[in-house]
Amino acid sequence: MNITNNEIYKNWEKHCERIQRGTSIISETILEQNRRKERARRDYAYFVSTYFPDIARTECGKFQIDAANYILQNKNTRAVFEWARGHAKSTHMGVFVPLWLKIQKERQFYTMILVSKNEDSATRLLADLQQQLAFNELYIRDWGNQIKTGNWAEGEFTTVDGCYFTAVGRGQSPRGVKNNGRRPDYIVIDDIDDDEMVCNGRRVDNYTEWVLSALFYAMEAGRGRFILVGNRIAKTSILTNIVARPGVHHTVVNILDKKGQPTWKENYTLEEIKSLREMSGERNFQKEMMNNPMTEGSVFSMKNIHYGKMLPLKEYRQLICYTDPSFKNSQNSDYKATVLAGKTPTGQFHILKVFADQTSVSNMIAWHYDIMDYIDGKVPVMYYMESNFMQDLMLDEFAKVGNAIGHHVPIRGDARKKPDKFARIEAMQPLFERNLVIFNEKEKDTPGMKVLEEQLLMFERGSKAHDDAPDALESAIWMLSRNTRSSNAKYAIIHRVSRKF
């Protein structure tokens, strides 16, 4: 590949200059240098921050340090590091970790293969490694001149100490790759899945077979470090298949931990994550940042979600405001959801307003007053809430706000003994197919309506996705169905029976 005058090559040269500037050498004694080298060998976080200030502008997270130490301590590694987007998995596994292994007193590897979804992607990743070896002045000062032969643009090079590095695209043959008779002993598979491929189960299976046969057996009878890094972009993927193999060390890192806090707290804030989540939508956020891919439309499909004009308030047979609350307001807690729905004379269910968010009780109460302002006393509305949540504390909060404002929300508990949540929500699906559930077109772009739409599309049995807004919707529709009758349409709970063929 001739890239002498190519824009890619120019950008590569500029980056090399930045590396040199960022690792320029200051005056020091031999003792100071030796202390730095000894600490760098044993302290991965120190190694990263000292030698790569141009890249590592944020402190290492604990999960990155743990992964590096595991790889160092296990020469025959079989590992999958399933990390969210933006958590530096490519940089650590493809650049920092091999360069850290390279400086250890005991030789760690001779031949490294870097694999990606295609040869160009793998070659670009290999370039990041060679840039550091060729132009990182502090690394060279401490560990000696590095590059001996080869060019990253050709996808391979050799270092002075006899390490050989090469790039391979998904499906290309790694057979015969050797370094003075030594087979590969450090293989990194980086983001091998892509959105197009994972839609074809047969291709996923074929490439999984390639990983486990041609690639894995490029090593000497499995001796060496065999590492796959990526995030779970689909339920059927190469990563998913490799994780299922016996004896694989597997770690999952989501952008939010189990307590709803940033996993890489040194790099991300809750405010940033919330903004990211709102911008991308819940389904994309779950897939890219929480390793939780959702299959859109497994129960509710976009084609059956209808928006339209609402009737004048006085024309509805009844209006129900239903709330499904939660007591926590962390990023990982359930959503609080409030739905205002009305039943038309022809039997349709109109969804006039929706509020849904991971928020405080006071904000949830404020939604009810927004609805009261929207109704403006024109028609009566019945306000319901899950009876399990009608605790004294919750009622006290409603009372405090009511006393302060001067009028109270006449909210009551829903004492219904509800059947299985999945069955209840799934039972609404025929109503959507028959165009009996209509969302307010004037509210289409409001945050609450967007959350309801996304949670409906992500809804499926066994899913870890939130379903609080659909749960509130189902309860509102059930209440409307129970309290009214229509000559043209009736609401019926239809339990699907799954048939095995």
C-alpha cells in the first residue's frame, strides 16, 4: 500500500511528533532512572501515566489495572474483556499491555498478532503500537532502541529484541506466522464484531469457527495469551460465542456499575453519562455502554406504534392518571412513570401525556400538578398509584406539596392483585396491532413519550431493560377498560401461548 503522500500518513507523522513532545527527557540521575524503571515494571498504572501522557490523559481505572495484572501473571491466558465503548480497551490491550510485558525482566512474548474486523482496521491499530516504539523518547531512553525492520503500513514490523508484530483481518489466514520458528504467543482480537455481520447468524458461526481453529491454533498448541476485547453489540456475536467456551476468563465492564455509579470514575461523571443516555436513547445506550443489546420489536414493533390527534378532553369516556413509582433515584434504579390516558367513545385508548425518568419523589409529584394544569378543571381525572408504594412516607410527601400549593392530588391506591408483569404488558400488543392505542402527536418529542416508546420496543422476556413506563401504561389501560364499556371495542387480556415447533 503506497501512502507516502497520503493524508493518513501525514496525520500519522503529526501524531509521532506529539508523542516526541509529550515524552521529552528531563535531566536526571542514573539512580532516578533506575527507580522509575523498577516501579514501571511492577506498577501498571504508573507505567501508563509515565510513558504515555499524550494518550493516558486520565488515570487508569481499577478494571484496567486488574486486567493488565491478570495478563502478566497468566502466560497461558484465555480471556474476554467485555468493556463498554470509550473504556480504552483497544489502547490497553493493543498498546499499553504488550509494551508493559515487553519491559519485564523475564521474557513474556516473541510474536504478537493483532486482529480486527478487517486488515485496514488491524493495521491502523498496529500503527499506534509502532508509533510508541519508534518515537516515545522516554520509553526508548529506559528500554533501548526498538524498531528494527518493517512498516506499519505493510502490517508488520520487528523490534531490536526480536519481537515480531503483525496485523490480520477477520477471516484472513494466520497460518504460517512465525518469528524465527516461534509461533504467535500474544494474540489480541479487537472489536471483531460489527453491526452488519451480527445480523447474519451463519456468518457469526463461520467467523467464530475461524477464531477457534485457524487463529487459536496459530499458537503452539494453545501456549500463549489469547485475548478478545469488545463490547456486546448483539445477542448473537463472536464475543458471545467465545465467552461461552469453557475456561475463559471473562470480565464485564459497563459504564455504570451495579450501584449506578461510573465504573471509570476517573474519566466519566454521572452528568456526562446522563447526557449521553438522553442523546443516544435507551436502546443504544444499553447496547453500546451497558453490554445489553436489545432486539427491537420482539413484542412491540415500531410499525404498530401510532401517533395521532387527541380529542377535546370532554369527549373522553374517562381519564386515568396512573403512576408506577420507585424509591431510588440513581442511574441504575427503576424509572418513575406517570401516564395520562383516556378512552374514546369508539374504544381507542389515547395516551395524552407521559412522564418517565430516574428522578426524585418530589419531581414525580410535580408531574401530577403539571397534569392538573393541563386538564385545567375541565373534566374529572382519577389518579392511581401502585398500592404497594402507597406508604406513609409517599403520602406524606404528596400532603406536604399539597399543603404548600393549596390543593391536593386526589391520589388513591391500586389494590389489584396483578398477574405476571411480562404477561400483562405483552397482552397489550394486540391493541397496538389493531390501532387501538394512539399516542399524542403533540407530545412525540417529549422526554417521557420517548422513554415509553423505547421501553416498549426493548420489551422482551428475560430482558434487563427498564419496563416501568409500559407497566404504568398497562395499568392505565386496564383501569380504563374496567371502568368503561364501548359498543365498538373492548379491552381484553390475551395471554399468548408460545408454541414449540
